[in-house]
Amino acid sequence: MNATVASEAQSHADRPRSIWFVMLGVVLILCGAFALLAPLASALAFTLIFGISSLVAGLAEVVHAFGTKTWRGFFLNLLIGLAYAALGALVLLNPLAGMLALSMTIAFFLVGIGLGEIVLGLRVRGERGWFWIILSGLLALGLGAWLLLRLPVAGLFMAGTFLGVTLILQGMSFIGMAGAGRDRQRSAQAG
């Protein structure tokens, strides 16, 4: 009797967790679909947003530095601000070079995310659906390595495509984890 009550309590406790897993999965899939449908536009938009953000952040740092001239960190604060502003200006003045640099960054990001997902999948190996996380990690790792080897040409189009595929697979893995949790709840209640 106590086991049934404990199982029902665990079932109710896991339900909100499953909802969050599904919500995250859906958001990741939608973001991935956008990146797949418009890979060049995604890369260019990301590049321009990155450039504008860097420029604005740099100008804010410079203004802050001059507003606090007596601070010990004035000079370093000013240098950091100028570096941010210069990076933003360079990206905005030459978006193509910025896209290639960001594509390289995305490639390294995919390699890092892939390694992280593989480690995460191995860490939760006892749970149902863990294989999908490892599969997503292997795909991200492979796509990142492929992109690094195919730069510069593939970098203009493939970064958005690879990011889209990775996000969709990651979203599917989280939805799968939520479904596996519900299956575990049902089998616990039936048993």
C-alpha cells in the first residue's frame, strides 16, 4: 500500500518535469526549423546582431570608463570597451568576413556541445532515452568537425544548417526523455 502511495507521489512530482522537457524540446525544434529554412539569412542576421551588440557594448564600456576616470580599472575598462567596439565595427563593415569568423566559432561550439552531450548521455545512461542524447552529441561533434574542414565556402550556408539539425535532434531527445519518464510512471503504476 505504501509503495503505491509513494509511486503516485513520484508520478505527480515527475509530471511538471516532463512538461518542461517537452516545452524545451518544442522550442529547440522550432529554432532548428528556422535555421534550416533560412541558413544564409540565419547566419547573416546572427552576424549583424553580433556586430551591433559588440559595438554597443564597446561604446557603453568606453562611456563607463570616462564616467569613472578616478577608478583604478579605468585604463583596462577603456581598452576592453575599445576592443568590443572595434570588433563590432569590423563585423559590420565586412559582414562576409564576420560570417566566416562566426561560422568557425559555431563549428567549435558544435564540437564542444557534441562532447558535452556525449558526456551528459553517458552520465544519465541508466535513464530511458539516454541514447538519443549521445546520438545528438555525436552528430554535433561530427558536424562541427566537418564544418571546420570545409571552411570557408561551406561556412556561409552550412553553419545554419548544422545548427538547425543539431537543435532539432536535441529537441527530439528532450521530448523523448519526457515520454520515457511517462512510460516509467505508467509501468510503475501498473506494477
